[in-house]
Amino acid sequence: MNKLFIGKFKTGDQLDKNYYRIDTTDQDFFKQHFNGMEAGDYVLPVKAGEIEKLFMLEQFETNETNIEAKFRVVQVYEPKLALTGNIVSCKYFQPDLNLLNKAIKSTRGVGFIPVALEENSPEIPEIDFNKSKRRFFVCLKSKLEQVAFFKPFDICLVVSDMEKTRIEDILEFNGQSFSRKNVLWDLYLDKTSNGNEKYSLRQLLEFANEKNDDAPKKRNYITSLLSELDSESIFPVDSPISLYDNVIVGRKRSASGGSTGTVSATVEDDLTDVEETTDYEKYAKLMQFNPNVILYGPPGTGKTYGAMRIIEAFEKQNGSPVSFKQVVAEKRAKFITFHQAFSYEEFVEGIRPQIDEDGQMAYPVQPGVLKEFADACSMQSKKKNIKDEALNNTTPSNQVWKVSLGRKNENHIYTTLRDKNVIAIGYGPEEDVSDWNDAQLDQRDPTSTLKCLHRRVNIGDIVMVFNSPQTIRLMGVITSDYFYDNSDGFGYRHRRAVKWLANFEAKPKDIITINKNKQLVQGAIYKLRVSVNDALALLEKEENKDDLPKPYYLIIDEINRGNIAKIFGELITLIEKDKRELLTCELPYSRDAFSIPGNLFLIGTMNTSDRSIALLDTALRRRFAFVEINPDASLVERFHPSIGGNVSPGKLLQALNNRITDKIDRDHRIGHSYFMGDDLVTKYDLYNVWYYKLLPLLMEYFYNDIKQVGQIIGDRFFDKQTGEIIQFSLKPDEDGISQFEAALISIYEKGV
């Protein structure tokens, strides 16, 4: 019999034109990538988790720079097959590591995965994949006695009992009796170090907790599994891949996970989860064209999640493949949510009352979310050009201080402190005040000069050393807390360490403009009106055009719920790509000149059921690229072929959306993420989603008109006399289907 492979098609038009190319002629890579495939072998080509054709390899063609595999189409599948729902669960394929792991996940350097066939497998073109699914279960040992429940080819992972929850065996039912499924049992032993690290389900659950491996997906899965075993004695496995990831591999954690606990951990690092990124990569390229993007669609389509994945794709395209989590850790991504009360003062800048350091009411101008983030973005570019590690702790929230190093006729004090890389004051008590509180400082230093140096100056703040009422002669950054040193003997004993960033002694630097036209005075230390960004701009460094600044991302959730003209104000013009860093505006409160950095990207999300895209502010529409995110039933089918073993959430979603589109419009469809949460494992989870998320949403759409809602889901869900929602039982009948599941199935199989 000809061999069968699963091929991973991700790029270009290769799937449509029935070929596959590798851009190398290296024979070692060729052998690894095609995995021994020969002419006459069959290939199930997968793209985005779906299969629409059956290929047969005709030949390999070697050119000067590449090798191409040429295929012939043997069969076209309509509707398309789901890799997880149809192929992984096919009863004619052996459920080994290739099928449960490598075919689904990232396999570096390998494009074609061989599939081992069962002995009774027909020829590949003869397989009806929609009628060839095998069922997977986790069940208590006692459940095996109910032979009538099981069907031929069923596979059961057997658990001892609810007290010990030991994994005892993996069996297959042949229609009359059970026997060990060796390919799965051997895989289980291999992943648990020859059985030496076999853990009970309760042990695996404990390892998944935050104090150990911190694996929330595994924790949710095993919690649901144990709950259903306790109530039903059997747990229908909707995804064999999830069973593999959460149970069969034993204790699996990443190398960066939590503590190991008392039992040693096994780390599976051969493969990693992978998701089709074609669309995300396309949208990431769109951000090169327009740095302002809005993702819009019905509720639950994963717009916020999509924003995070687009950022990851954009980072990869820019040569820095890091996770969104890492981008957030670097403080280069920020979430905000617009709402009806959100204002310009919160977004750009405004006057906000606060109690000052002297306990008095003050009304300083405070930067809003956008200005603060844009300043951080600009500062990153400046710090990149300066390349001084002493600035690692400097952010836009730091302050700029004027200091004097000795009096005008005390040049020896100035040179000594300069050469020792410190700033110091000669006021206040003669003893060390490191441990003094504010009251002690106020009592001994009524001018608050020492208190300022001791408490108000922070590491990362910028200091400018006085030269004249308009100029400075040194500029540095604070690198230490307060310390006491009187070794010089000239009385300047209260100190802070600094790293000098620039020496302007030969040509003092005029800062009168960036200090809001305020002259400097002789005070020992006080706060200037200079921003950190303006201070760093004084450091004349040649910009490295090849070393581009890192991108920053401001994600604006529910962007359509805010008053765009009121929130953006004059900045609606500055966000355009061709006006960034070129045009500036004077902000109305601070009078600062402000522009939008070129490396700041704005990603908005918009729920179309709240407000149609056609009603958006015209100025916003002109300046943002709009990307529609539609509900994707195939995505649900790919990750959750069924829930609870009976209900197909993908078919349910498609049926609901077809009717909603007919009754209202496409903007009010239901998104796929309602059926894709990590906590959606059992029929009990589906019950909660249906009754406490989806039904309230539908009732809101139709203003609690149960007649209208009944035309979408059927009137069986409502009491005809009272109009109250009927909550169906989850108790299975003799066929293993509950009233609740039967009601959902009828929505997509029988109509309303």
C-alpha cells in the first residue's frame, strides 16, 4: 500500500497549483523535509488546519536553486476536512506521536509527516473521513463493565478510581472486548521515563498549580476531566491532541516554569504549539503601509487576541521574533479602553488636581496615556543613540533638576565633585541623615534643600549643573541613593552619585527655551521645567540610520465607544504616517511642542454590534486602515470538533450566524471565541457558555423578545406560558446524549 503523509502548506499559491518547493538543493535538508516520500505516495495537504484535496506525488524536479514536488489531485473534499476533527481521529490511522503531535505542531525543518495506517485500513481514496471517526475516552475502570456503551475502535485511557486516580492502561474496544492499544501505551511510557514518572491525575493537577509549574491550560483541563469522571465515570475526549498534551505526556512544563516540587519534572522540548499565522502576517505588513489599524467585527471574534498576534508577526518581520508577553515586559505595548466619558485630558494631557509635597492643593499639567507613551517611545530612540547603560532607569516620568556644585568662587569644590562623579550640597546638619524621616529633615533643614536631595530626587533623574542664568556646564543622570561622605573636608557631605552624560564647559549649553523661558537661579537644587526628552535631545550624537528604534504599540480597545474628535483633538492629523516626526503642534495646556513618533503604532479594536463602522468619525476612517475580523466556524471545528462528545460547536455557530444575518445583519453575528476558551472542555462548560453568555447576548440583540430569539434557537428554550428560559438537564439518556445537548444539536441538524 502506498504511504500517506500530512503536508504543511503555508506560503504562496503552492496548494492551489499542486506543488511544493524548498528553496535549496541541499540533499540532507531535502531528505529531512520530505521524510522519505516517494512517487506514488499520498499527501493530505494542510493549510490553516483544513484539508481540501488528496494529492499523489508524481515526481521531484531539481532546479538550480530549488527542489519542487509535483502532485496530482486524486480527490477533492467538500466540505473541507478538519485536521483535528477528521484526520487525527480517523479510526484507520494509528494514534502515534506523529499523528497526535508532529502533524499538528511546529516541526522545524520537516514539512511532511508520515501517517501510520491500521492493518484494516482501506486504500486512502476509499476512506470516508466523515464516517470514520473513532471516539476517545478517559474512564474509570468500573465503566469498562458497561460494554454496550462502547463501539468498535473506541480508545479508553483507564483510571483506577476517584480516590487514587492512577492511569492504569490505554485500551481499544474491538466490538466484544478490550485490549491494550500498544502504540499509545508505549508512547505514554516513553513520555513518563519508561513509567518511572507516572503520575496520577491528582498529582498532575497539583503540578499544574501556580506554586509549581503554573500551567493554567492543563489545570483547567484536568479539573474538568476529574469533575466529569466523578459525576459520569467517563470523560469524552473531544480532542486527542489535548489528551496527549495534558495527560499522556505526564508532567510537562517549560524550562522557565515554576519550582520542581518533590518529584522531578520532565520537559518536552521537541515540539511547540503552532498556529497558522498567514492572516496575522498579512495584517502586520499592512502596518508598514499604515501605522494606524482598526480591527473590527462582531463580539467574540478575537480582535484583542488578534492585535497581540499581529504584534508578534510584526516583531518577527522586523527581525526580532519575540512573544507579546516579552513586548509587554519591555514596556513597548499598552492597553487602554475608550468609553463615553474618556476625554482629551486623559488621552493627551490635562490639568489634574493633586496634593503637592507641602500638603497644598496644586493643579499641575499631567500627560495623558498617548503623550506619556509617545514620550517613552521617543526616549527609547534617544537612549538608543546615546547608548549609555546609566540611562536604563530613566523614563519620561523622571525629573530634571538644576544643581550647583559649590559657589561661584569655589572652583575647587566644583572640580572635585565633578571628578568624583557626584553632586552634593553643603546645607543642613553635619551628621549622616540616611535614616532620617521627613519630620527630622524639616526640623533641621527649613529650606528643604536637603530633603529634596534625600527624598525627592530619584535614580534615573537628570541633573544639570548651573553655569549662568541661561546655561549649564554639565549634565548627568542620578545613579545612586543618598549617601554621606565628608572625606574631602570642605563641607559638601550630603551626596548622590551621578554618571556625567555631557560636559559643556568649553561651550555652555543654553536651556532657556526648553525650560519654558525661565532663567536659572543660584539655589543649590530645584526642579526645572525641562522634560527628560528635551534634556536628552541636548546630547548631540550621530544617529545610526541602520539601527532602527524598536516599535511601540498602543492598543485601543472599543475605540468606537469614545468621542473621537473630543479625545484626539488636534492630534488626529499628526497620527498620519507622512506627518509623524515632521509636523508638530503646541499642546494647549503645557505649551509643549509635540509630534507622534514614527515607531509608535496604534491598533484599535471595534465591536460592530455596538456601532456600525459606517457611523464612525470620518476623520478617523481616513487615517486608519480597517481590517474586518469575521466569525470563523472552521476555526472552532479545528480546535473543538465536538464538546462533550456530541455537540459540534462549529456547526452550531454557523447555524446561529446564518439566522442572525437573516434576521438582523452581519454586524451582530456571534464570534468564534465563545467556543474556544481554555476553560471550555466539557458539556458542563458548554452549558455555562450557552445559558450565561450566548442567550443573554441574543436576548439583548432582540430586546428580550422571546419570539424573535425563538426564531434563532427554537422555541423549545422558552416556557410558552411564562416566557422564562428553560434550562435543560445534562443527565445523559441511554444513548449518552442529554436533553441540553439534544436541544443544541437540533438547532443545526433540524432547524428551529
